[in-house]
Amino acid sequence: WMDDNLVNDITPKLLGDRPNTYTYTKALAEYIVQQGGAKLNVAIIRPSIVGASWKEPFPGWIDNFNGPSGLFIAAGKGILRTMRASNNAVADLIPVDVVINTTIAAAWYSGVNRPRNIMVYNCTTGGTNPFHWGEVGMSFCHT
């Protein structure tokens, strides 16, 4: 419904310092929730890179090949032979069942305690147990 030239012209202005439209739309959605959610029990869950399950329904479960699972499967099949990434960058992968359990716990907490402010949960591995992209290839070699 919008001309490609118009989209190309306004996108950099809308994004500002954001790296892509994905992060922009997530921030926009959070802003809308924060503006209209003052009277609602709302929690925002911010997962990092969601990957295969840790335990539930069973280890390694996925329902699609999007995201990191698709990359790992393509690499394992020999379809993807190289990937541009910094070996020292943290591959902040979080299992899908951890994200789901965090969401359930946050919903319960918001419903029972009715906090005055919108609660924001960053569901990431953080610095607790960092896994670097340079280790991904080695993990495949050793499994």
C-alpha cells in the first residue's frame, strides 16, 4: 500500500539508532503497551535469541526451522558451510521452554500482585554462562 521509494525514504528516519525494523517494531509495541497499559496487569518479556527446548516437552524440541535452529540444522546437513560472525560475540541463546516458563511466572506474578508499574523481564543467559559463536562450531564437532 506504500510505494517502495517512500518506504526506502522514511525507514532510516523511523529507525533512528535502531539497527533494523525488528528492533524498531518491538520498541514501538512496548511503547504502546506502556502508554495504554497503566490500568492493566501487563508484563513485558524480552527473550534474547530463542532456541530449541532445554527440557520440555523434550530436549531439543523445535516446531520450525526459524532462527538459530535453522542455522544449526543447515550447518549439520552441510548446506551452510560458513557464517559471518564474531567468534568472541556471545551467542545469547535461550531455550524456548525457559521463555515459556518465564512468561507463565510473569503472568502469575502480575495477576496476583498487581504491580503498579509494568514489569519488564529480560529472559537471557547474560553473563552467567556465556556461549560464544566461536564455540558453536566446536560444539557440533564434539556431539
